[in-house]
Amino acid sequence: MADDIFKLGGGLDLVSDYLDKKPGACLSAVNYQPGLNGGYDYLIGYEALDGRPSPSEQTYLAMTVADASVFTLEDPITGVTSSAAGVVIAIDTDSNTIGVTKVTGTFVNGESVTATNIVTVLGTGLGPSGLDELWLLAAQNLYRDDIEQVPGSGSILGVHVHRGVKYVWRNNAGGTAAELYKSTSSGWDKVDFGFYLLFDAGVGPGIGIEEGQTINGQTSGATGVVKRVVHYRGTWGTDAEGYIIFQSITGTFSDGENLRVGATVFGSADGTQVAVTFGPGGAFQMISHNFYAEDATYSIYGADGVNPAWELRDDGTMTPIYLPPGEDNIPESNTPSLVEAHRGHLFLMFDEGGVQHSVIGEPVTFSGFLGAGLFGLGAPGTNMQSEAGGALILTTSRSTHALFGSTVDNWELRLISADTGAAFGTGKMLMSFLGLDDRGLVFLPRTDAFGNFEAGTVSRRIKPLVDDYRGRSIGSVLVRDRNQHRLFFDDGSFLISYLREDPYSRSGAKIEFTQGQYAFTPTCFANGEAADGSEVVLAGSDDGWVYQLDKGTNHNGEEYEAWFILAFSHAKNPRIRKRYRRAFIDLQATTKVQIRISAELQYGNPDKLNPRTVSDESFGGPGGYWGVSNWGEFYWGSPTITNIYYPLTGTGVNISLTFYVKSAITGPHSVSSVQIEYDPRRRERNA
């Protein structure tokens, strides 16, 4: 008897020769992810949200009753004595037990409810054995029915998390404008954008205008409280120009009239007030940043390629960023596609290849006379990421640049690579910049030479996947808790890149890959923090839903498939036949797990492998040589599982194990190592 023991890890390896593949690597891996401590972790799923209670965080109350047959699913019930209330989500007439959720108050033993009475209140989540997880799912699905789509039409255009609140853009019902909603305890709430009023040369004594002041029109009598003022040129009282933001206005300002604080004139109206609106169909990208000293000015900044960039403060003040007309350093069109905060400036990236930054410390002021700047990349920009070491990484589809320095006086734009860039929205900063170029995933670590960067592809082991996905990327998002970059494609699939620190690597990191697949087509993504500081990862869909990723145990209430297939292990001798006896598998879980395991011998050659009857069941994933056979099904309920025994029968030179889940209730788990016992046999003869 001999042992073949190996740790799992390394992710997908689709190109190495079979003899070079590590036994813990994968030939296929979908909805499993590289573990933080090695092995492979189950990717738990996602759920829809709108600010109401999270379905996956809900449970049920179990109670035995005198007669369970009198109840109907989803009917409300009330305790006659306690006045406690709830909704029935599960009924088991064999044990006369019911499950109730949305409970208010406290039910008591013996009280009447519906046409019977409660015998015993069992407790939270204590349904009949074998049914408790299904009852939990039923309770969660009842809460799930309360969640609503974002009002409007078409795809979700952008998502963001700010101070724990979720913000989302979608076209209105008629498709004539883009609207912004935020999550509340009662669902999506539309954000009111307010008004702006242009002003120009004044005749007063030179006073300015400040936020919080009430201004009036000398002729019209219109009034409004100043929420934001953008002064982008000239001197107050003589030739000042800019615009004022109001949340509401009483009356209508007149073009050319004096604008006053009390009786003191500070300027004149250049037109009348205009409602702030956003054109439809943009692709909104957003960041949160504080350019000032007070917590109240921690704000959202965004751009979408169709409208001007903008700032949204916590008090609801929406400030479009209108560039000062007539200056030489203004782009042809004020429709930036990307925003980034860097070195105290707000940077805007434009489709025509220009990059502009604000005045330092003034994110809505872009006057060149006051310190704003503009430079070009020679091609449409695709990504803009501020790097921890002080550089701003800028890409086009064919080139990569880095901006060094701190102000308009010492900026230095360096070309990092003339023939390597990144597709739009695929670049994120995780240890260093990682994005998708035509030739693969590009990693941009720093070098020792002058603090510069070195661009290189890091996806050789998954080249067939990269080739298949070329031209189909739609965006990316970071999962910081797991040190992951997730790259999404137009069919709901995504590539998981896990960056593991590796001091022996030239780049300082080792990257492992697996795949994921969702049942919806995502259009936009966001990473942020909940109110309690935990990480929140969002995705908007093409049909108006917003989902929180890595949440719950299913795909918004529906079961889904997950699997990984290990590379063939030959126990260091690919020519010796082995009679396989058993496997011991280390699997850790915190909740119940239902998983199936199968084995393939001799590279899956059916002439060499008939250890048991081959079933007709197949994965439904990406095809391959590996028909699913020899299933062993396991269901565990203990919180900690190790050293699982799996019997094997068959002879071959090597073996591969497949792990498969199709479930709506299986919770997080990790498979970390395998020990295979076998008897060595004769040397393999040539056919």
C-alpha cells in the first residue's frame, strides 16, 4: 500500500503538459475560488437588494401545533393571547409543525392561533430534521419577494456604495433621461437633482457668495439657498463667472438681473435657473473621496461618457461639473467617461484621449488660470487608477502610461508600454495594476529602476480562456477581503484572479485563476463598505436588478452548479499502474454541505476505466473529455469536517477527482487536501 498526498491549490492550468501539471491544480473550476490559505473555496452566490431586509439574513420560528392541516402557506397568523404575528412559510403535517417568519411579538405555548392552538414554541430555525434548511430557504424567499427592481427602463447604468448606502443609475421609464436612486428601508428612493444658475460680472463692492446664504433676484424677487457655488473665473464684484447650485428655488430668476445677498449685489444672472438633468444611456463610474477637511464633505464623484462629471454630497446636493468656456485647456466635449482622485485633484478621462485634472483641493473647479491641467494620451482612455506609491496609472486600448509628480508644476507623464494597454473598465489596483489586454491579463508591478513599472502578461496558464473571451469583457471589480480581481464577460461568466504575495516571484505576487458563472448578465460593478465596515460588492443587471455578490447560499433563491476538476496525479511515476483503494479528503465547513465526488483514471480513457457503472449525468458546464461517472454523494451537517473517506475501485497510471455541487442551500466550505491510497502494480505497456 502506498499514499499519494497533495495539497490543493494553484488554480486553473489549461496549457501545461500533463506531466508538468501540479496534482492540486485544476483542469476546470467554476464557482469555486482559490482559498486564502490554499485549497478551493465554494463561491456562495448573490441576492437582489433595494435597502429592505436582506433575505439571506432572515430565519423562521418553528412551533408544534395541535393540527397543522388548518394552515395555508403564506397566510398571516396571530396569537390570540400574545398578539404576536407572523407569516406561515412551512407546514409538516406528519409532526404537526409549522414554520413562521416575519415574526413580531412573542408567541406563547398553549395560545390559540388560526383554528388550532400552539403546543410548543420550538425556537428559531428548529424545524423537523432534514427540512430545516429548506424551511430556512422558504423564509428567505418570502423576504426576497419584497425586493424590487430599480424604477425605470433598460439596463442598470451604474452602481456605487457610499457610507453603506447603495446608489444606482437607470434610464427613466421613457428612456429620455438617466435617474439616480438610493437604497432605503422602504426600497429605492429617487434623488432630486435641484437647479443651477449661471452668473457673471457684477456691479457690487466685490463680495463673494458662500454656501448656506440666501440670494435673491433684484428684479424677479426669486430666492434660493446656495448649496454649492462654483467660481471658475474672474474677480467678485467685477468680472466673476461661475454657477450656483440650489436644491429648491422660490420664483424664477430673470436673465441679467442683479443677484443679491440681502441688498448687496454680488453678480448678475446669466440666464434663468435650469433643472439639473442627465442624458440617458451613459456608463456611470463612481468613486467616493473627501477633498476637504470635514467629514460632511466626503462625497461621490462620477462620470459616464454622455454627461458632464458631477459631485453628490451627503445632503443630496448634486453639482454637475461644467468646464469654464473659452479656455485653451478645455476638451472638445464635456463628457468624461472616468473619474479618479489623485494627489488632491479630481482627474477626468475623456474618450478623445484627453485627461484633465481640477484645481488642487477644489474638485469642481477646472480653470487653467487657477491651476487645472490637461494632457493627452494619443488614444481614447480606458482605465485610470491611483497607485499607492504615488503614480496615476493611465491606459488606452494599446498603451500604458504613468503620471508622476504632485501638481501641475511638476507632472511627468511616462510611457510604460507602447504596445500593451487594457480594455475599458478592466483595470483595477490590487497590489499593483491588473487589467485585460488583447494578449492576456497585464500586471504592472514596480521595478527597481527609477521607481518605474514593468508591464507583462500573467495569464499564460489560462490562454485558451483569454482567447475565447477576447473582445467580450464588460468590466471588473475588486473583492478586497479575498485579494481578488474579478473580470466579467457578456454571458454572465467571470474570471477570478487571486493575487497571493510571493517574495520569490519577480513581480512579488503569484496569481491563481478560477472561473465563475452567474444566472444574470451584469452591466456594472462596485466595491464599498456597509455601515458596519464589512465589504459590499455590487453588480447591476441588464434587466434592472441590483445584486449583492458573495451573499447567501444561492443565486437569488435558485440553485446553481459549482465544480472543480483536479489535474491527474500519477504519484511521481506516470508509467506504473496503480490499483486505487480509497481517498481521504480534507473538507471544512461552517454549515451543512451537500457535495458529490467522482473519480477518473488514466486521463479519463473509458477503455482503461470502469471502476463502477458510468452514469448518464453530465455537468452542463464547458464540455470536455470528462463525462461524469462514479458519483459518491455526501451530506454533512457537522460544523467542522475533516478527513472524509471516499472509496475507490479501479486501476490506471493516474487519477483525477471531481467535486460537484448543485444546490440552493449548501453553505460555505473549503476543500484543502487529498490523500489517495493505492497498490502499485506493473509497469504500463504500450498499446
